[in-house]
Amino acid sequence: MLPLDITAASNIQGLPLLAEDAELAAVYHKLLQLDPEGHRFAAVLRDTIDQLLNGEVTGRYDWKTLFKTEKTHAGTLVEINLQREFKFSDGTDMDYQIADIEVDCKYSQQFGGWMIPPEALGHLCLLVWADDYKSRWSAGLLRIEEPWLNAGNNRDKKLTIKAEHRNRILWLWHQQDLPENALLHMNADDRAAVFAAGSGQARLNELFLRLQQRRISRNVVRTVAQQKDYMKRVRGNGGSRSALRDRGILIMGDYESHRRIASDLRIPVPREGEFVSARVVEVTSPSDRHSVMLDGRHWACAFPDEADEPAPCLPSTAK
């Protein structure tokens, strides 16, 4: 399956290269075969940024708070984590072998900022970009040729791609959604209230109370809790599910039964490693609102002016 935006102008200009460059075509089709929708690629980028932030230890959630050396290390981590995910073979001269073809991998947090080493001339490069502030990412292929490059004026003579020649990049996935860093994008006052709440458990309770009907990744939970047993702090029996139940809050995880509930309520469905919270109320006319049957009663997402009432129990995670 081709990417949804394959008819974008940049791809229309790049597609003829598939006929002209057999190696480019082989790598392009192999990558799309491995990840048709780009979901695995996006997950690697999300996980790599989170790995650098190391929120469980540091409490960080913002790329700007990384040290310069950490930002410099990002490209190496992206290269390593992509190889682990897709099991690319080591290259002889470049980073990988994909479809038995040498491919270099270059990552930049700034679009167009890829630093190309002189030894990559004539080779294929996998160009990767992700921006946590825009929640967007791209990955494309380019045969590195000297006319497309700006002359290097740094000590290691690395080159950059001329802006007017970026249309030669054959995009595999372009301007795709990067899984959101919920802490970075939430309201600043709400975020401050979360971190001011005291204990790790209190901070998580505040997070699920203030950030309803939005996907919250396991890494965000880890960053807020800053405790090794962070998952215990979400569950019932003393976790956020118990603490917020009297306020009508359901906290759904990535179990299939929970995903069905979120779908029936017409709120974001948790993906792998995610949670979604929502305040619910019992409804007597389920046909009037999107609702779900729990504990033998119909429940819908609460309107702001509806009073809190205890939420039902979520079904067993085995269901």
C-alpha cells in the first residue's frame, strides 16, 4: 500500500526516479512492505525522543531542556532504534543494508537540517525528521549527488541539501502525525498543577483529572509518577482508577475491552501503551447520546454542567 499522500507534489516529482534508479525503488518498496502505514516508524521516533528525555529519572518532557550533547546523540539513537525495530543488516560502507543495498541514515530535529558526510556521495540516504512541538515526522529517500548539496564549511566537511533540491526526496511518509507528547502540549496552568500536586500518586490523579479524552502515553505516566512502579499507580486498588472513581472518572488502557468502551463513547481510543480518561454519568435515554453499557447501566461522557457521580467498574482486562 502506498502512503496516503503519495500524490503530493514532492512525490509526483520523485516517483519517476523509481523507474530510473532500481536500487532506490528496491529500498522504497522494501520499507513500505515492512511498515505500510508508517506506524512502526512513528513509534520508534516517539520512543527515541522519550528515551532522550528520560522523564522517569529527570522529570523532563521538553526537547529544549536536553543538553547539547544529548541532542547531538539523537541521530545515533534514531539510527540504532530503527535498526533494532526493522532488523536491518549492518552496512559495509553505510549504516544499513536494506534489500541488500547500502543505505545511510540521517536524522534532524530541524526539517532540512540533515548533515551528509562526504562518504555518502553516490549512496542512498534515509532522511528522517521529527518535531515534538509540531507533532509531525517525515522519512524519505535521496540518492546523494554533489549538485544537490551545499558545500560543507564545518570541520568534518559535512554537507546539507539545498532547499531548492529537497523536492528530489522521495517521501515514504511525509508530514505524518507523531504520537503526541501530552505533557508538552497540555495547558500550561494544568501542567503546573499536575507537577505541584505532591506525591507521584497525587500527580497522576491530577493528570488524569485534567487531561481527559486525550491519549496519554505510558512514558507521560512514567514522567509524572517518577516511580519504578508507575503502572501500579494507575490501576485500581489504590491507584488513580480507585482515587478518581467517585468523581466519575474512567481510565481506559490498551486492553481490547477498554478500547471498545472508548470507541462506544466516541473518544480517542487508547493505542498500545496508552491511557484515556473520561468523566461519565449514567443516562436513562441512551439513544440521545453516545453511550456504553457497564454494570448493567448506560453511561455517557459527562457534560460540564452535570454533577459528579461514582463511575462504574471497568470490565476485567482479560475480556
